[in-house]
Amino acid sequence: MLLTILDQSFRYSNDINSIENCLKQVEEILEKNELYLSVMKVDEVEVYQEFQEYLIEHIASVKTINVEVQTLKQVMDESVISLQSYLDGALLEIKKLADEFYQGAGKESWNKLNQLLEALLWISQTIETVQNKQVYQNASDYKAIAASLREEFANLECALTDQDMVLTGDIIKYEIIAILDQLLGIVTTTIDNEVARHDLS
């Protein structure tokens, strides 16, 4: 099998031991050039995760492995665009969820709340990465948002532990939505000023 990355080619035999060497080679090149793996095209099939498992499963037939890479800036651009897309779609639904907790949350409301909690964790991780990587001029704007989100996430956990549905609704409606609205403004500013959308596939 032929590995191609950054105009370099490496040939490996089609056996399981070679897979580890191949992936190690990819990792070393990415690290040396400060790049990130975007997609691994294995015989033109796009693989985005679990590379080793995919290669092991198809080891007998793999002919080519083409690795496409991204810069840190490209990775961050994709992250903030994903963040904006999520917030654009989710804010209205989150407002509805707050109202459901005032009226007595049913099973569907609890499912939506679990999805919101997972989303808040993803949002927190994303904005902390954006802040820490210092790729954008307004990266420091994300710091206060990250702190506020952590605080309200903890308050929400306390309200849920106490089974206080009204407080849960209040935190979602008056705190979390306000933070997410503010975050949407910051993300939109970042995108408008510093993200080249046409460069993203």
C-alpha cells in the first residue's frame, strides 16, 4: 500500500504490523509540520476517524492512503463555523425547553435537557480551545464566556440535583440563553472578520 502525505510517498506491505508504522509516520509528519489530519482517503473512501480499525478491516485490499491535512487556523475556522451553525439553530429550541420546565417537564423535556448538557460541554471545550490557541484577534473575548458558562453549568447541576424545576427553567432562560446569545455575537464577529468561508469544504 502506498501512503501519500504532503507530496511525500511511502510504501508499506499489506499486513497488520505495517499499519502501526504507517500511522506513526503520518503522526510524525503532522507533528513536524504543525498540521492536523483532515481526512484519510483509503482507496478514495474518506475516513475521518478510527483509522487503524478501518485499515485493519480492509488490509487485504488497501492500495492507496492519501492523507489530507489542515492548518490550526483551518481547524479553528471549522470549529467556529460549527459553533455558529449550532447556536443559530438551537437558541429557539433552548428557549422552548426553559418554558417546558416551568410547565412541568416530561420525558421529552428531560431528553432535550440531556442533549443541552452535552452541547454545553462541547461548546465549553470549543471556546476554550479557541481562546487557548490564540488564532483570532478576539480570542480573549471567549475567556469570559467560558467562565460564565462553567459557572452556570455548575448552577444547573445543583438545580437538577435538588430537583428544582423552576430554578432549572430560570437558569436556562435567564442565564444560559444570555450567555449563548453573547457567544453567538462573538462567534459571528470572528467569522465576519477573520474566517475565509470559501476555503472550507
